[in-house]
Amino acid sequence: MLRRTLVVAGAIALFGVFASAAMANHAWGTYHWGRTANPVPLTVIDTTSSAWTSYVVTAVADWDSSTVLGLTKTTGTANKRCAAVSGKIQVCNSTYGNNGWLGLASIWTASGTTHIAQATTKLNDTYFNTSTYNNPNEKAHVACQEIGHDFGLNHQDESGADFNTCMDYFSNTGTNASSTDGTHPNKGDSDQLLCIYDPNTSGRTLNSTSTTGRAHACTGTGHVDTSNSWSKTGAGLVARPGSENVLVTHSGRITKITIVRYANPIH
Ligand SMILES: [Zn+2]
Ligand SMILES: [Zn+2]
């Protein structure tokens, strides 16, 4: 079975840019874990080194507080590529190079659906080993954001403004290194998970305001599915010809968004 790969990278913020507009919702497309009932029973395999353990533990606990997610954290090992594990979220760290991203979340969808079948989070120590990024608040922000993407969440904001959610591009570096804003999800994120996964929100709008005064609203599309997407086993994990990879990268003050459409399967 072919699966397509979508990649988004993230957490990574701009300085001195402020936006007043709130995003109406921050679902990542219509991607979600297909499941027959809530909460979604997901295993998060933590393969990170000890320098990341506490941040992964906190992020998983934060996301697990959602009523629609039932997370179990385990530990394991992975190769540098952080090859995905069917039906699970795998979290890795390594020195992935000066490639412009601090963290990268990837989801694979079951062929022909928007149902997530497996996902990974990669944390790039090439940057986190430097004094600029080797900061507890920035590490917490990025770990929380990339794991959040793996549930089908996008960013609440990409301007660099402080929404006090890990799903924004506020950067806990430089003069903001001591700020703990953005180190956890906020009410807008838990609302968005309900809008995606909870059938009781279908057609209803959930509103909230963050501690930094930023509004969030989403209208529910929640439903349950006829099968669990992770039970669909796939033979090779390749990008479907013509499928889209969305790559959002950020380094320092520069945010780069690249959409790559591959002509051939990527192995
Ligand atoms: Zn991101
Ligand atoms: Zn569905």
C-alpha cells in the first residue's frame, strides 16, 4: 500500500514581529488518526537521549490531558533516520545538520485517506547543542510542538508573536530565553483537538482566549471512523508519485516555507 508523507517542521520563531489577528482554527489539513472510539489509544516511543527525556515526558503528559487522546509513553531505540513505526508516534533526536530546522514532524496517511497511520518527531541537536538553542524553554517549546503536529495540529500563529502555546513561533531564545511562554499547549490546542476528534463538537464553535490575550476559535468536524487507521499495514513507506511534501523551516530570523512536489516515489 502506498502511503504519502507530509512533513512540517517547526517551532522556531521570529523576533519582533507581532500580529493581532487570531487564526480561526489550526487543524493541519484534515489529518487525524482514524479510530473507532475516543480517546485515541496512541503509543509514543521515546528514543531520545537523556538530554531530551524530561521534555518529551512533559510534552506527552501535556497532550495526554486532552480527553480525546489516550497516550502511553514507552522508550526504544531508532536509527538516525528515525524510521517510523506503524501505528505509533516515534520521537528521535540527533545531529541532523545545518538544514534550517530545529524540529521536524512527519505524518504518513493511509492510502486514499487523511487518516494518520504513523508519525515521527525529530529534534535537531545540531542547533540544540549551541548556546542559542540549548535552553530548557526552547527545548520544551519545540518538543511540545512537533509532537503536537503528530496529532494533526498545525500552528496557531507563525508571526513570532507570543500566543503562549507551544503551537506558535514565539522563540524562547535571546532576550526571551527565560520566558516559559510557549512551553505547553494552551486551551486553544485542547479545543482544536476536540474540534478534530470529538463528535460532540461537530458543528459547534469553541472559543478561548490565551493568557497573552490571543483569541482562538474552531468549529468541530469531529467524528469516529469505521476502522483504526493504524491497523492498515503498509508494504513500503514511499511517497506517492505526485504527492506533496510540505516543509516549513526556520532558523534564527528566517522562516522558509517550501512545498515540494516530487515527480517520483521517494524511497
Ligand atoms: Zn511546527
Ligand atoms: Zn476520520
